[in-house]
Amino acid sequence: MKTLLLLVLAGYCLSVCGSVSKETHARSDGDRDGSTVLPELNGVLLLTKEHFNRALQQHNQLLVHFFAPLSGDSQRLDLLFRGAVEQLTGLDVKLGVVDVSKETKLAKELNATTPPPLRLYESGDRYNPVHCPVFQSSASIVTWLKRRAGPSADIIADLDQSDRFVASEELVVLGLFKDVEQGYVKLFYAAACDLPDLSFSVTQNQNVFGKYDIIHDSVLLLRQSEVVQVFEVTSQTSKEDLISFISVYQLELVTEYNGQTASRILSSTVVNHAILFVNKTDEGFPTVHSAFQAAAAIYRGQVLFVMVDVDEPRNGRMLEYFRVRETEAPMVRLVNLTSHVTYHLPSETLDMPTITAFCQSYLEGKAQPKMQSEVEPADWDLKPVKQLVGQTLERVAFNPDKTVFIMFYLPYSAESRSLFPLWEELAQHFLDRQEIVIARIDASANDINLSMRERYPTLRLFPALKSVPDFSVSNFLLYFYLSLSFSVFLFCSISMSFSAFFRFCLQEEKDRKKYIEEQKAMEAKEAKKAKESKQEL
């Protein structure tokens, strides 16, 4: 009986193991052949670290948006991205999204923590994605994908077709090549693929060549059927050269900043931007605009000239970003989009010679950066904690009669705000000491012409040093960086005299310099003796 029971149990175990084995193999086969269903919302895959590789295996082309929920630009792109889903009919492309705020490990693995936010993965290769250009619409995304899959430019057969194409849109790109299948025309096709917001056509028809007086392979940019500029393609031309040409000349000499032009301005290959802040309703606007446009013609390709109407409510964010008040218009600022350093035209006269001189000075590296500053509060020095701005920072900090302790803070930083009560307490403690100033400054609203830490809040001490002989405040600054866990109050309450301590430091520096000079003099003397000995020999 026991033997029979054991045989039954053994048989049952074998059947269970067999079914489990079959199920495991079936699941493995399902993963291998791509039959596993991945989560998606409205046609867009919701990708995670767990199944990102499966998505790559299942789809030959996977266009992924690395979505940052807190970014306004990312949210705008997300709308365009999801809007492209319905237009992908007939294309072997799947869209997917990765929430980088949740999938931090995946984003780091894919090196997707920095732009560009859109990447195309092909043939299951997760390590070499195609970085996408900046898209202005859902249609641009679809156009880009279609141009990668097939011809990136329409071929024009005759002059009538060319005329219809040129008149079809406000701005078009027309390629005139003797061979539309190979040679230089491949650069044209490659550029067309990377510029999906523009319409491209190409022709080898001699009647079209004759209409535009073209002899060599060339690219024409036309606005409202009129030729804006001609670019001759040679053996020295690269795809980047062609893209740069189109990017520069697709914009007007002076481009007004608005919702339609913003993305083209920011994605321009020209990183130096001259910005005219002006009220278009002012009586003097035509004169200022004419001078600005004349300067733009001289520096086209080097500086992008942009106009911002301060009377347009939707431009409020631009005014806020550059800290420009409506009453200050008209004014010209130059900004480099790579370094984000801003320069201010130091003149109230906005004529063509003044603007061109300013641009030339900037390009030669002679212009001085504009130091931004908040308006100085009327009561800035009446409270225990002095509220500094860019205009008052150096005057207060480098006062040789006072020891100044400054907090450089960010108003939206919790760490900065947590120090405010302590700073008030510190100021109250030294309220009767006229030679000690406790102050703070908003580092986000004021440019600071000092070498600073990357992280805020930063605490810096500027000691009183006037009593020290032979000392130049402008050439020497001794300061402390204090950790937030260190008690500022105890630091300032120590019995050591600030002046005595800094005199000691300065005396030590003098002694060091004196020693170095003596050593150099001794070496020079020995070298002279050695030279004289050689001459005697």
C-alpha cells in the first residue's frame, strides 16, 4: 500500500514538473519572439527598466521620449509626441516614453539624463541611438521619420512643377543639381532629413537652372517665391555647412520673438543673439528698427538679431528672464546662448554705427558683461540684516572700515530659507557693533562678479583691513566657506580679534614674498658668478 502511494506521489510530482517546464519554455519563447504584451497608453509604450530591452526586440524602430515631468519644454514636447501617434500609419515605428523622474537608473544607463530628449533606437541597438532634431509640431516628427525611411526631397520634373512648389509655402528649399541620384545631391538629402519643418524639392531640369541663372550645383532658399539666398555646393561643402546656411537664412534679418518663431530662434546654429527690446507703438520705433536691421545685414551669420515687443503681454517671461523693465525700452542686449553671459549696449543712442560698434566690440572680446542687479530697496540698510543687490554688493563688501558677513542665497532653496532665522539672530547679536555688517543677497536675481561656489547658500566673510599698512583691498580677499552644520553664531563669537588674525595672515604673506625674492636674488647672483668664471676660463 505504501509502495503504491509513493508511486502515485512520484507520478504527480513528475506531471507538475513537466507542466512547469513547458510553461517556462513557453514564456521564454514568448519573450524571444516578441509576443510579450508591453504596457501602453493611447498607443505610446510606457517603458521601464524592466522591459526596455523587450521593447527594443519587438520593434525595429523605437522612438523614445525621455520625459521630465517638471520641465515645461518636456511637457510641450510630450503633446507633440503623443499627437504624432495617429499620423504614423504605414510607418514601421513605435513610440515609447520613459519617465526620467521615476526611471532614474534606466535614464543613467542610457545616458539620457541630458538633452536631446527624443532618441530613435534602431534594430535593437540600445547603445547607439539617433539623436532627433528640435521639432516644432507633431507633423515635423512624422516628416522626419518618413524622410529617414524614403526620399527626403521631392523630385521636380519641369518648370511648371517648380513654380507650383515655390508658391506652395511661404518658405521652401529648392536644390538644383545636375545629378539627382548621386554626388553632391546626397548632402542635400541628408540636410533635408534633419530639417523636417521645411519643404525640400530637387531638380536637374535645365529650364529651372536658367530661370534662376544657376550654372553650378546650388541650393536656393525662397520666401514667397523670391530668392533669399543662393548657396553653391562644392567638394568642400559638408552637411553641417548646408544646414547652417538654411538655419541662418530661413529667419528674417530681424526676427520678432513670438510663439511661432521662438523654437527656430533657440535652435539656430548662431549662438550670439542681439536682442532689441522695444515698444512697437512708440513714435521712434521705425527709426530704431531700421538701424537695427541695417546692423543685422552686416553681421548675418555671426549674430542673430531678435526683436522683443515690450508692449506684448505674452513676452513677459522674456522681460523677466533678462530683467528688463518696459520703461527701459528701447535697449539692446547681446547674449551668448552657450555661456549665457549677457552684454548691455552702453549707450542711449540706438543708431546703426552705435549698434555695429557694439557688435564688433563683442565679437572681438572687448565688450564688458552686463552685471544684472535688482532695484536697490529704499530701506536696505535700516534692518539688522542688510539686503544687498548687485549695485551695492561691492560697495558694502569691500568697505575697508567694516567686517562684512554675507549670505548668498536662492529664495526657492529650502536650505537657504532655513538659515534666515539664524542670520536674523546673528544680526541682532552684533546690532551694537557698527564695524560689523550682517547681510544677504539673492544670487538668482543679481549677477555676482566674484568667484563663487556652485552650490548655495554660500557664506562669505569680508574682513575690515584698512588699518593694515601697504594693503590693497582690490588685490586681496581672504574669506571663509562654512559648512551649514557649523554654528555661525559660535564662529562669530570667538574671542580672537579679526584684525589681529588678518594682520598675521598678511604679515605671513609678506614674509613669504620676501623669502622668495631673496632666493631669486641669490640664484641670480650665483648665475652671474658662474658666467664670470666661464669667461675667465
